[in-house]
Amino acid sequence: MLSFLRASDPPRTKTADETTTVFENGRSSVQFAAPGSEYIMTQRIPPTTKEHGASLLQPPFHYHLYQDEHFRVQSGRASFFTGLGPDPAVVLSPDGVTTTSVKAGTYHRFENASATEDLVLDIKLTPETYEQEQRFFRNFFSYLDDCTKTKTPPSIFQLLVFLHGADTPLVIPLPVEWLGRMLSRILLSGGAAWGRYVLGYQPSYEEYYDDKKTK
């Protein structure tokens, strides 16, 4: 292991015991549900602003290898993008379309479509792998928030270790989709292996996730 080559990790905030975890100095939050719930979590995502930028809860283009993902809006407006097109495939709002789903293997991302109102969004994945999902989302968001608090750039290798545990490649946006998909999986596997076995990053930290609590 060559962990001495990596940058220092930010101090980890203990969030493992929290059912609702608040991020970004209170601007965003994730409420985690119990196993078997209709949706596994509810995210509150603030608008993108010049002062704060985009919320850490807004994902980049990615896809899930084995799971479909389902969304339901409670309040606010959500723009969903699929493929690599610049225009949203659907906009969710309480007074219009309220739900959408994305099949496994489909490139996608979403964002708060309002400039003034928080987006409150329910999310689930099927087939459900409850502990894997808890471990990923709790570690991923808590790590990014700790990096934000300390103004520490997040390590792409740590993020890839988390993402590999969730079977979720980041998209390499090539015009030939099959090539982009193949390279995205190589990046995920190769980057996660380097991060885990060379740099010493872990797929989970006790401060962020306690498997005994969630069962």
C-alpha cells in the first residue's frame, strides 16, 4: 500500500447515527428510510446559486449497472436528463408529472430546476439492496460534505471506491455510447482498485455508516 502518496483526508463528521443528515451548513439534507419503505430516502436539494454553486446532492451523469432508479417529487421542480442531450427528458413538479424512472444502464442525472425553491425528491432503486444503498449514500454524501467544510478537494479515487461498491460508473461522455460505456466501466474498476489497494481508501467508514444500526 502506498497510502503516503495520497492527500490528507478531511476530518470525518459522525453521521452514522442520523436518520436525517443535514449537509452544506443546513442547505440540503437526506432523510433515510427503513428497509422495505416505498422509497429509500428523501433528498432536499437547494437551488444552484452564484454564492454556493450546485448542491453536492446533484449528481453528474452516471448509470447503474444492475438497478433501475425511481423518483417522486414532493415539492419544487426537478429536471431529469438522460443520454447526453442538453435538454431535460422530463421535468417533475407536484402540479404536473410527479414520477419518473430510469432503467439500469441508462445515462442520467437530475438537478433542481428552480432558482428560488428547494427540491424535495423521493428516491428508490430496484431491486433493492438496502445495506449497499445505505452504505454508499451515507459515505458518499458525508465525505463530500466534510471536504466542503474543510475546503479539501475530494479525491476522485475515494469517490470511485465508493461508486464501485454501488455498481455505479461515472459517464465518460463520448459520442459513441458503447465506447463511452466501456471506458466508464474501466475507469470505475481501475480507479477503484488503485484507490483501494494502492492508496488505501476504504469503501466505508464507521463515522458515516453503521451496518448494525440500519438492520
